Amino acid sequence: MASKDDFQRTITYGDSALSYIKSNSLPAFPRNYELWYSYASGFNLSLNRSINKILSRDGKISEEETEKIYNRFLSPNRLGDRIDEVGDKIASEVRHLAERLDQGNIVTEEYAERLKKALSELNLITDQNELQRLIIELMRVTTQTADCNRDLRAELLNSRRQIGVLQEGLEAIRYESMTDELTTLHNRKHFDKSLDKHVKEARDSKVPLAVLLSDIDHFKQFNDNFGHQTGDQVLRLVALAVKKNMKGSDIACRYGGEEFGIILPRTSEEDALDIAEQIRRSVISKELVKRSTGENLGRITISIGVAFFRSEDTPMSIVNRADKALYAAKRAGRNQVKPELEEPERLPVAAST
């Protein structure tokens, strides 16, 4: 559910995007707006680095360079193209492997036929020279078959290594598509997919499930006062505190600009609230120091809302309750954990007389 803070934050990103478009004399195409909005929000660290490198070198960025960066980092086809490329390489390797296996099979079959023929010839041989000739021939084809199989084995091992490398490449693409680069937590896409799965599990298996939504208090103030680099440092600090308090099946994600979403499968209400409090304490225990100057910027605090699965829940409904609890924590003064609000008890309606 959108909040007043969400509205203000996204309007700020939008204003910044238009400002970047104007200062670089670029046409206000939707893809240019998307690129500069992403730049302003700081979600895509590699995109920001590429743009900053060009800006520090040239002072401005051209339309051609903008298009290249968009295609590299934001184009909807980007990951699909890379997956297709890896898939084509694997297909090529498998085709080559199948061809070599067929060749090896042909050689082996020929060797078996030659052995059968030698056995039949042995029954007819009466001359020592003919026997010597047959032995030499058998040694030749045996050596030839062994050499072929040796080469085939080496090729099989090499193909296995190649396919392993390609598999690692595919895994890297999958990881990238589900990971927030700045914090190294999972991204919103992973959160949504995982929550669908665990809501279904909670409903089918009658196991508990908790969802935490947290927001960094006064984050915009840090960005405005100390710049985006310090803001990035704050995000990493909070992400680290979240990671340290996760157990095996817990899922921590960067949910929005300065929001974090945490899914706690098979976790009781009491334990979920304990984890939320541990995260809150872990964050406030860290002092933020500006790297460029060594200046102590004080401590960071976060507010956390916690919701618990109900039998009628959908992913959206449990997130909405966690979101309401989060903003209840903010309204109550921030730097605290709030469980979801209980539904008010309805009084029975008096019968009309």
C-alpha cells in the first residue's frame, strides 16, 4: 500500500530524473526517464558506476551512450539474450558430444566385428605366417581402438568441464536476476516469488509464517545531507545487520528504496518478534562513519512492522498488514517493532424492536 513517504520519495526520484534529462540535453523518451529514475533511486549500482564514469570524464552523456547503457542494464531482453547465448553454447557442446559418441560407437562396433572375424579365421589357419599376420592385424586394430577411445575419453572430460563452466554462467545470470547488487540481498522479484510459495505452504501444511517490512528512519535526510554514497553505505549497513540475524530458511530482500522485506517460514509469532527486535538492535548498535572524511554521522535506526499468516491470506494481504504495522511504528516515534494490529472486535448489533 502506498504511503505518504512513498509518494514523496518517488516524486523526488522523478524530479531528479527529469533534471538529469534536461542537464544532459536528452529527449524525454520513456526509456530515458526509466534510466535516470533508476540512477536517482540508486538501485542499480553497475548502471550508476557506468554513468558516473562518463560524467566524470566528459561532464555530459550523449544520447548514443545513454542508449548503450539502457540496453546493457535495463532492457527487458538483457537477461533473456544472455540466457539464450548460454543455451546455444550448451546445445552446441551437446551436439559435438553426441557426434563423438556416435563415432566412438562405430569404432567399437568395427572392433567387435574384426574380433569375430579373427576367431573364424583362426579355425582355418594352418600356416605360421598367416597366424603371425592375423596377430599383427589384431594388435593394430586393438591399438587403433584404444587410441580412439582415449581421445574420446579426453574429449568427454573436456566437454564435461565446458558444460560445467556454462552451468556456472547460467547460475550467475539466475543469481543476478534475483539479487540486489548494492546490498547483495535478494531483490523484490525474489521476495514476491518466495512469498507466493510460502503462503501456499502455510495454507496447505498449516505451518506458521511471518512477514517483516522495515524502513530506515529519516533516510532521505541522510541522502540530502551527506549524498548518495553515504546513503548507499547506510543501506549496506542495514543489509548486513539483517543478514546476521537470518537463519537457514529465512529470506531477506531489498523491498524498495530504503525498505527491506523479510520472510520467516515456519516461525512462530514470538520468534518472529524476537528476530525483528534483534535486527532493530543490531542496526542501532552500529555507528555510521563517513568514509571520505572519517566524520561520525551518528547511529541509524529502523522501524519494523510484523504480520502473521491467517488462513484466508494472500501474499498481498499479509504484506498490507505488515505495511500498516510498519507505519504504525513510524507514527509511534520510529526505532521500534510493531506487530500487526488486531482487527477491532465487532459488538453484536442490537435487535430492532
